[in-house]
Amino acid sequence: MSPPEALLWQLLRGSPAGIRFRRQYAIGPYVADFYCPTARLVIEIDGQVHNSAEAAARDKARDELIAGLGVRIERVPAAQVMRDATAVASAIVDLCMAQAPAPPPSGFARRSPSPRASLAGRN
């Protein structure tokens, strides 16, 4: 991991606000810097290497493939992370919370009881 990625990871690990992140996550032939499965969001930290025309073309092809899988991509300049990593992490968590699907209504069973549990109550 690059220094900005390592710094940001220290703030995103441990599921801040209940949002889980994965680092160095494989998506197709690519490895995303960070991925939030709940929000289906990739976060890429872009350093100087992304400033060339060749890198921009690679990034575009990569972004199109990932977007084709229904995953959104947010790119954050590495300099911004180094300037204020806490603000960047907070903005990422907020974005993920806004993108996450709504929780089921209160009292809604996520899965049906097992058949064994139903039969046990009949004895």
C-alpha cells in the first residue's frame, strides 16, 4: 500500500459507523484500493502515476469494466488524503451510508425459521 492508502486504511478499518471496508480487493483482473460491499463502492487513491495520458486510458478501461459490474467508483487524490485523511475517511463513510440499501423494517425476519425449529414446537 502507498502511504496515503495506509493512512486512510487506519481510519477505515474496524467498520466505522458499521460500514465494512476491504482493502486491496480483487474485482475482475483489477485490484481496488478499497471496496465497500454494502454500498458496492470502490475507492481509488490516485497519486502522481495517474496523471499521464497512458494511465488515464488504463483508468478509463478499468472504470468501465468495474461500472459494468454494477459497482460505483470514487477517485480521491492522494494529496487530499495526506492533507486531511480524517475528512476524507468521514466523507467516504458518509457516501457509503448514503449508498447502502435500507435495512429491513423492524420485526421483519431476514430468513425463515429452520424446518427443525418448526417441528420442535409441535411436540
